[in-house]
Amino acid sequence: MPEIVVLPHAELCPEGKTFEAAKGESICDNLLDHGIEIEHACEKSCACTTCHVIVREGLNSLEPSSEDEDDLLDRAWGLAPQSRLSCQAKVGTTPKKPNEVDRHPRHRDCAGRAAS
Ligand code: FES
């Protein structure tokens, strides 16, 4: 089973958290389902960047980004090569290798990892 490891973040997850990720669901939904209140101002409609995360490891195990997501990410604060909008980044159903996710750097320390 894929696993998400959320690294400590002062506001969102001070102790960090590790949990099994639901395949085919977004990182955002996985985080919300496990009590991590990541921002999602547009209600997950790919119209904002508040759910921005940085995938530190295993980016390839997520479903690929869409053109709309990539266009929106270009406007995200703190964009990194591994950036994804967590509401659009779905945990792959056939991951090739482990992945790791970092929360938007504006929010400093919250990071996570999803591993299969
Ligand atoms: S919640 Fe707005 S793009 Fe993800």
C-alpha cells in the first residue's frame, strides 16, 4: 500500500504523521481524510494554488499533471521542479517507485512522503 509521511509543520501537523494513502485519491483528500487541514480555497477545482505541495521523492508514482495544473502551478509561490497541486495529484494505482511530498514552502515545515 502507498504510504504518506507528513513531516512536522508547526500549524498543520506539529508532530508529523504517517498513514496509508488511498490509491486513486488526491494527496489533498488523503491529507484531509487524516485530519491534516491543508488549504484548498477553490474546493479542489484547479483554480487556485493554496493546496501547493512539493513532492520530494517518488514524483513518478503519482498520476501525471494536466496542462491546466501545470499552467496554474506557474503562478504558485515557491514553485519547485517537484511542485504539484495536491488536489490534482492523485496517488497512482500502479506506482513505480516510492514518492515523497513537501508542503508549500510558504508554510515552512510541513512535508510528507508517500511511498508504495
Ligand atoms: S484547492 Fe485550489 S487548486 Fe487545489
